[in-house]
Amino acid sequence: MSTLSRHAGVLFRAAALVACLVTGGGITIANNSFGDQEIRRGPKQLRGNLAGVGQLIPDFEYEDVFGQVGKLSDHKKSHGVVIAMTGTGCPLCKKYAPTLAQIERDYRESGVAFVFINPNESEELDELREEVERLKLGGCYVRDGKKKIARVLDVKTTTEVFVLDRSRTLVYRGAVDDQYGIGYALDSPRINYLRDALDGLLNENESFVRATSSPGCEMFYEGDPANQPEQVITYHNQVSRLLNAHCVECHRSGGIGPMPFESYEQVKDYAGMIRDVVKRQVMPPWFAKPHSRNDADASEKSVPIAHWSNNRSLANHERQTLYDWIDTGAAEGDPADSPLPRNFPGGWLIGEPDAVFEFEEPVPIKANGTMPYKYINVDTNLDEDKWVQAIEVRPGKLDAVHHVIVSVRSDGQREFDERDGFWGVYVPGNSTLAYPDGMAKLLPRGAQLRFQMHYTPNGTATEDSTRIGLVFADEPPKYEVKVHGIANPRIRIPPGASNHSEVASIEIPSDVQVLSFLPHMHLRGKAARYELINRDGSEILLDIPRYDFNWQLVYQLAKPLTLRKGESIKFTGWFDNSEDNPANPDPTRTVRWGQQTEDEMHIGYVEYIVPVDSPAKSGLKKQPGPIARGIRSFGGRLLFNRLDINRDGLITREEVRKMLPNNSRASGQAFDHLDGNNDGKIDRDEFARLQS
């Protein structure tokens, strides 16, 4: 099991511990030299696979403070097990003791067992028995003075909790909540990590945080805690859990993976291939460059703070586990050590949807050649607005659907353009969008879902009927989720160019919080980068040095990133149009914007949130480009009259296309810049922005 990070140096740990003991967690130091981040320490989200989440917790025996003997495996009939570190000395343990007792009572009827572990040798048994009676604890309370159990769990602090499923697989470790920490206390928690994990476990919902740091008194181990007996690696005790965590979402019956990895025989057949694709870092697909030290795992002596919430890459120790298992003969092991199988209700990754919409009639797909994009409208017939918290697009023919972009059309809304963003999306490597409580996308009453379908014939004529499943929010959210595309439709990639770059940017008109990024290019796409530009210079938000058209991923931030008014986001894409690119359809041609894969696109999608009740909720906007600036040189009234073909006092996108058929930017980015109210039309007041 990998080890969690030490939070600071020895000197600070000693000082903070003394202050914690003296003040009970309420530290006040004037003119300190450590800074607020060191004095006040709360939970930080960690990368779960580096914190041991997903691994089998070895069985252990214990004797509680009343002399009752038991084993961890005695709880295999429970719906879950919470192992909670506690104590009567550490101030944060004292603060969290009533909280743990209440959580135990709340989840007792749901079949969740609790085991309380006190790692302090100095605390008397009578005192611990009184604590059990005072808190009315129902679970076992164990004094682990020699820290034998703590070593098995690799406990880091005296307030850490562990959640296990029935198969003793670790599903969460970290803080109880964020109400108390070193140097602060809140009236109530903002994030209930333990409750969220238990709800997720009981409801088979995997959207909870998997690991956090746990502010508390740090553990001290005599001798070398690394000198533990090595566990023999087998399919059932370790490898199956790695595959469940990283692979089975796609490699399952009905999944998009070419073969399932749901049994020992299936995995053993492809063990050589698994080793090959893992060594080449092709699988699991994840292409973001590590984000400073927070996302690196070179040493794994410390667990980095999670920067991406959906980072599916294997940690170094996980890769080594796979190599060692394969190289030593791929042992099966004891089936009793198997994890619980992952469950996909009805095949849906988001759980059972509240509503499902499907094509009225299947779309024919020819056997060979290429197909232009197909646009299919599906009526929702909703009689009220709905807030949507989770979306999943499920193609009917996985081997013939390359990607799907779903937009929402309501009365008077303009025609869809892929540069406008997406409401729902299916791209290689991503079919779901799910948001935490308080965030959702709006689906207006009576809206129509418009599917942009990109089909790739595979040699056999067939037909497709794509579906979209929606999970509605229980109540109106605080934030609305929106998407904006940073696009440059005027790209021109010269023949033979091996590292050609194209750039586009957007301006931030008011403060927003960014949730995720999704870069989109075609077969010549080589690398991509998002940068934040402000008065202090530039900062890399997402760097993808090795872009793969076959795996277009959404990169979800673990914590929303606040961008300020006046800042901008620059999206740069690099293209390889040379003969050295084996996927290049034709290195001799100049490549421009187009919808087919032999053409190219340059779009950097940004997903963000704005307050629902904000007067400035329009969000991001594009910077006026050279087309808009060039138009200003014409007489405003004369140009407006030329573009207003039907003389109704309004300019539509179609009118611009007719008047400027070879200028896609005029009907795209420039049009969007002027269309201030997003009604798909430009009036004279909006047009006057050209001259402002």
C-alpha cells in the first residue's frame, strides 16, 4: 500500500502539535512565519489509487476493550465497514468523537458496521470503556497500542477513517468531513466525506471523493513500518481490483472495449497485451502532463493532492503490480479474495436514468466510404424546466459511431455549431457528464435535443439508434453548468508540416469557475495546451504533449478553478501533416477546417459554472478576431444593409453565410461576438459594437 505524504517538516509538526494540544485546535499566532496554509490545515483531496483505494485490506484479528475477540472478516455480511481511528487525547479526536457516534447510529439500520481503533498505548482501558458508554457506540472499540492494526492500514493520523465494502476492498480513506482541522473550526461541515462515501457505497453510486488527507495528530511508528510481510500477488487479491478501478468501465460485456476483463480466464488470455499497452502508456488512456508536484507520482513516498478528479492513469506501484503478476505466471489465487463485481444498472454508467430519449427511427449506416454528419432532432415533450445532474450518451452501434454532440434547442434558438460547445457528448473515451450537488445543466420545458452524429462505416451496412439518459437534480442548483468552445475555423496546415501550430483565445467578461477541458482535433492533431493569460503573464492550465484522436478525454478539475474578469484563455493545437504521421490521410495537401476526419478542427472546449441568479450569467465570450476588426473599416450602416438580405432589420447567420460564403469566421466567431443576447440574430444596436 502506498504511503500518504508527511504534511510538513519536523519543526513545524512539533510546533503545530503543541499549539493544537494547548488550544484545542484554535491556533492564533501573530506575525507567523509559516503562512496561513501551514497554520490552518484542512482536508485535501488526494489521488485515490496512490492512497491505496481499490486495494484489498488484509484480514486482521482484534480484541476490544471489553475482551471480545473478533476478525475484520467477521463483517463480510455487512453492507460496508467503517474503520475509524479515534482517541481520548488528541483534540481533533475529541471533536470528532460525537460526529462518528452519530454517523454510526444513522447508518446502523443500513447494515454498516463500525470498528473504532485507538492507537494510543498510554490511554487506560477504564477510560476507553467510559468513552464507549458515554458515546453509546455500538461497534467494536479496540486499543491498538502496539499499532499492529494501524500498520496494516498504513494510518497517517488519529482522525483518519477507512470505508470498506463486503469484500474488504478499500473504497474511501481520509477525513470524516471538513468541519474541524488544525487551526480552525466551522459551525457545520461543508463537505461530508464519510457520509458521501457511505451513501455512494450503499447506492452503488461512484461519484464520491475517494481519498483525502485527514488533519489530526500524526502517527508515530517505532522501527521501520515498511518491514511488513509481502503479500503474494494473485488475480483475485490484487489484479482484479486494479482492473475494476481502471479498466472494467470499458472492458465489460456491452462496453466499448474490444474484449471484457471480468474473469480470470479473460484477463489471463490477454495478459501479454495488457503488459504491452501498460508499458507503452497507451492504457489506461490519460494524456495530461503531470501538473507540477500535485499530479506526479515519481516517488510515491507521498500522495500528491489530486489536480484532476478523473485521472485514470496507473500509479507506478500499480504498473509494477501488473508486471510482477504477469512475469511470475499470472497466479489465480483464492476466489474468496475477489472484489465485488462492478454493477452497471441497465448498462448505464450514471446509474438508472430518470429519463431516456432515443431516435424515433434508426439511422442507416452504409458499409464503406464516408458519411456527412447526420442531424437528428428528438422531442423531449417536457412540461416544465428540468435541471440535469448527470448525462450519458449511448450509441446503438459502438463500432460505427465516432462521436456524438448533443445540443438543446428551444424556441427561437439558433442552429447548432460544434464551436458553440456541447450539452451532452460522446467521444472516444468519454460518454458521461456528472456534476456534484449544487451544479446542473438546464433542460428547458418543451426543448428539443439535437444530435450531431458522426458515423464511420466499418465494412458492414447497419443502422444506429442512439440514446441519451438523464438524471435530474433533486432541487434547483446554485450553479448552472455551461460549455464554450475556443475555436479557430481559419486553420491552414501546410503540406508536410510536422509541428504546425494554430491558436485561438477567449476573453473572460466576468468571474467564472472552470470545471473541465476537452480538446478536439482530428487525425493530424499532435499536441494541445490551454493557458491562462493575465497581467502577470501566462500559466499552463492543461498540457497534452501527446494528443490521440482515438481517445478524446474530458479533463475534470478536482476543484473548480476561478478565472477573473479581464483574463483570457489561449488554446494552442499542434498538427503533424507529415508523412511520418502514420494516421495522416494525405501529407501532400493543405488542410483546412472541415467536418470529416480527413479535414481538421481546432476546438478547445471549456466547461464552467455561473451562479443561477447572477445577472452576468452569460459566461465566456470570444475575443473579436480579424474579421470583426476588418468589418469596422466599412461604413456601419452600409454594411448592415448589405447583410440584411430580407430587409427586416435583423441579420441572421444564414444571411451572413450567403453574403460571405467563403468566410466561415464571419458567420461564426464574429457573429457570436455581436449577438449579445444569443437569440441568433443581430440588430442595429448589437451591430454597433463593431464601431465601439
